[in-house]
Amino acid sequence: MKKLLTTALLATAAPTALLADEVVVGGFYDIENDSRSLSLAYHSDPVWTLWNRTQIGWAVGTRFDDDQDFFVGAGISTQTALSDRIYFSFRFMPGYYEAGRNGNPLGGPLSFWSEVGFGYRLTDSSALLLTYDHFSNAFIYDRNQGVDAFGLAYAYSF
């Protein structure tokens, strides 16, 4: 039921993403658990800029995998320009996690999604990213089986 309500909420909010700074769709592969996952994230317009190269903004996102693991969260995203087309990205989101049928028991519902990656701007409004993701509960619970995955994402700026 929680998954259905969250999916409905995201579907209702989807039209507002047309005004968003950036929507990112990604696919990931977890080698250790032989699991594939998809993600959808929204990054706001930059709220802060540091050193004229690093932009920091708000982010919301969801991720689910073929084991029916589910995550939804909100946090920050950053981009640091390395050249005109290449940039470093970082995203951190605390949120709600629910393990699926054969999923990864992360110890409890509060989990953290961290992601680092390198992006290449194809045009002014689109980019491809190679990412490394990590999910864990940061030792809040007794059990902390983290999940690591490599991914490929497409970002579209509005």
C-alpha cells in the first residue's frame, strides 16, 4: 500500500517536473546481489553556488529494483564543472526504504542514498552520467547490509 501511495504521489507531481531544472532517469546494476534497478530524480534549480563552479540544489528521488526493493527520499544534489562539458556530481538523500521479496534487508525503514558520478553534457539541456551508488542505514540499526551499484543515467534540463 505504501508503494502504491508513493507512486501515485510521484505520478501526480510529475507534471510539475516540466518546470524543473533537471530530471534524471537512471539504470543501475548491483554486482554483489545480481540486481538491476531504475531511478527517477528531480534536481531543483541551484540554490547555492560555490567558487563559480559548484552548484548545490534540492533533490527528490525514487528507486526500485527487480527484487521489489523500494526507496523514496529527499536531499541535496551538486554539480561541479570540470570543463565546458564534463562535470562531477554528488547526491545525498535520506529517505524511506522497504525491502522486497528477495530484497536487501537494510535493517530498517530509514536509509540513505549516496551517489557520485561524472557527467558529460551532450547539449545545453541533456547529459549522460556514469555513477556509483550506495544505500545503507549508516549504522542506525543493528543490521547494516549496504547496497552498492554502478549506473548509467540520462539527465534532461528544462
